[in-house]
Amino acid sequence: MKCDYDSSWSSASGIATLALFVFSVLFFLPAAPVAACTTILIGPEATEDGSLIIARNEDNAGASDAQNIIRHAPRSDAQVFFANDNDFTWPMPPNALGYVAFPKWQSQGKTNLSFEETGVNDYGVSISATETIFNSESILAIDPYVQGTGITEDSITSVVLPYATSAREGIRLLGHMIENAGVSDDGFGVALSDRNEIWYLETASGHHWVAQRLPADTFFVSANQGRFQELDFQDPMNVMTSQGFEEFLIQNHLYSPEKEAFNFFKCCISNSKDDHTYNYPRVRELLRLFSGIEYEYQDGLFPVFVQPKRKLTVQDVAEGLRNRYQGTPHDPYMNENPKEVYRPISVMRASLSHITQTRPDLPRDIAVINYIALGMPDLGVYMPFYKGLIDLPSAYQGATGQIDDHSMFWRSRKMQALVLQDYPLLASTAHQAIAEFEADLAVRQSSMETEYLALWQQDRNAAQKVIQEFTDQAVADLERMLDELINRFASELEMGILTDDQFFELIMDIEKKFHFHGA
């Protein structure tokens, strides 16, 4: 395929692109939550190695929402958290835990960071925040969202993770915030995990919420809709709710225990025509992929906690997050059909995809791994970040809304945009390179962990150095691979040498083409 891009773009095009850069840098504020994420949770008895997994694609309004890795040091003093996305504030007590997270670039330089999305704290508690969901009109008419001052995705990781010493405690903390500050704009789903269990919270209304403990032998998937159905209000080991939730439902005639069993989805979740093409297909595909069962739509009432057809792995989860309905008429990329009505799981406007794995039988430094793929998961590499990593790689820091030639985020975006110029021609090469890289990385991980375990009881510093050396080499290797693929694909597309300005316009154009508007 020959494209119109070459090294001699018109000055008018360059000026237009420069104007776009100025707009994005000077006027772009943190985006409101976008209905575009996909979540996967897997219990320890449903995984091959007994690990607990929480995972999610973080999708955005566009393709320029760069995310960077950052470490927050433990903090002894009390502070007040001020959100960037709205006027939400929250008192931050002293003795906050340190944690590593992935905030969006727009909050760099602000008092507090925004949209930290995924993180792991010093206790090994992990969070994924958030899956945007929408609550029903009937319940919001009684308890509406608290516009402007309620908690949003912008703040959740930043105010919960510093104080969560367990997944259950993190849920209680977030629930307390919802009850007191309220939920602003949209509902959400949030996952927390530790060495023992996974909990998932879904908002019910402006001040009410429900959380369930994932049964250890099951998996759970969500795609921009609340998924809970039956609840046992008398089972505190597995169900938590906002204070007085059941009474609130009964008093407002949303539920009558004498007439019917309570169904959270029917009562509290919005279910519109758009969900049939935007959300249902993703849930159905992941259920099929992991359980082997073809579920019918049933007006959104899919099974909630499902046993897999076999024990699952991190690689299985990556396959789910990369899914594009391949092998079916609904694959928009291979079929070159941007008008496809089924919204795929993997989209170009994903800023990152994470798979956070907790292995309870290992030392804390290597027990928790946050696998991060930047940009579109189908064309992204999942890089493992161990909890014990000391020096965070510079390639995963410093990316902004303005394209550059050094950050991993924009390297990934460039490669992905090129492949999407002619997906049938180039995707197989990209997929092979990614698969080979991740397979080699897995072998090196195993070797590194063996060396770490031989050292850690005698010399933890030396053991942590092994993690550092592994990560530094892996990141350098990924940089080289992406640069090679970028040059190769640009050559095969006969594009010549593209400037960063030209690459930015290419990225924005291809994301706009394959945007898949939401519910």
C-alpha cells in the first residue's frame, strides 16, 4: 500500500499540526471518565499458578492521553486532596503508604495527580480504577449523582491506595467516600486485590454502592455496564454495601423482598439499546473465550461469576484484552471496517492496559507484578513491573500530550498507527514480533526470579538489583524493537521519513477513523 505521506509535507499541513499541538498542551484538561474500558478478574483457584489477577483496558476520548509511571513515597503528614477533574476534596490522614501508579500526563506539575488508573502499594494491595458504568434513571431520580464535588475516576486511586492494607479495607474506604462525598457524573466499577482475595465495587446511585468478593474458582468480566445481579445482604464475608442500602431500596419502592429476589442489574443499572452493540458483545466474547460457552444476550443478564473451561494464565488475560473479534465478520481491523457496529475490546484510544498479578506464595518484591501495555493492547507489549523495582525506567516517564521520539508511550503509538494504515498487510508481522518478544521475556523472567530467590534471604539489596537489571534490559530491548518496527512499517508503506508532527496527525487521524463511539 502506498500512502500520501512523505518527507515533503506542505507547510500548511505542518502549521495545522503545530496548532493542534499548542491546543492539546495549553488547553487540554483531564478528560471526564469515558465509557470505554474492559475489566477482567480471575480468582486464585481459576489460575494455572494460583495467582490472583485484576486487569483492565484504560480507554480514553482520544489517542493523546499519555500515561507515565510514578512512585509516591510514604508520607507521615496529613494533607488535603484536591481533584483536578472537578471540585472533589478529601482529607488525607498521616502515615500514608507509598505506592507506584500510572497517572495521566495532564496532571503533571499539579498539587495532586489525576487518573492514576492502576497501582500497587507497599502492602502489595493492587487497584484498578475505573470501569465506567451508568446507573438507572429510576434510582438516580431518587439519589442523583453529586455533580461537581463527588468522587470520580480522577481521584480514586490517589485517595484509596495510600491507606488500603487489604482489598477489603480499600473497598470500605472507597465506600465511605461514596457515602459521604457522593459519586460525580458517572457510575464506576473498581477492583482491589491482595494476597488473599479480590473485591469488586459497583456504584448503585449517587451515594450507594455494592461490592462482592470474587469466588476463588471463578472469573468476572465487565464492559461499561454494572454486572452484579443477585445479592445476599446477610453475607458480610462476600458482600458489602453502603449503609442502609437495602432499607433505601425498600423505602423507595425499588425492591420488595416479599414479591421478588433482588436483582442489582435490573434495579440499579442503565440498560439501553446502545449497550447491545457497545457492551454486550465484549462481555459475551470474553465469556466465550474463557468458559467455552456461547451465551445469548438475554437483555444484559449474563452470568456474573463463571468457572473457566481450564486454568487461566496472564497470557490468556492478555489475549482477552487484545481481542478484536478475530476470525469473525466483526473484526474491524482485519476487515478494514471502521463502521463495524460491535465495539471491539482493543481500541486505538486505549492509553494503557494492565494485568496485575499477585502470587501469594512468593516474597513481596516479586509477588506482585503489574504488566503494562501502552496504547492499543492488540499491538502493545506487556512489560512486567515488579513491586520490588527500585528505579523506574525513564522511558515510561515524561510523556505528554505532545508527541516525542523517546518515550515508550509515543513509540508505541507510532508503531500502532502505522500498522492500522494497512492492518491486513502489517499486523501479522507486528503480532509475531510481539509474541516472540513476550515469550523470550517470560523465559528471562523465570531465570531472574530463580536468581532472586537464591539471594533474597541473605541479601535483599542484591536480590532487588537482579530485578532492576532485568527490567532495565527488557525496557532497552523493547525500545529497540519498536524503533525497528516503526522504520520497517514506514518503509513498507512508502511513507519516507516522518516528522513527529506528521506522526501526530497520522495517529489522530487513524484513531478518529476507528473510534467506535460509545453508549
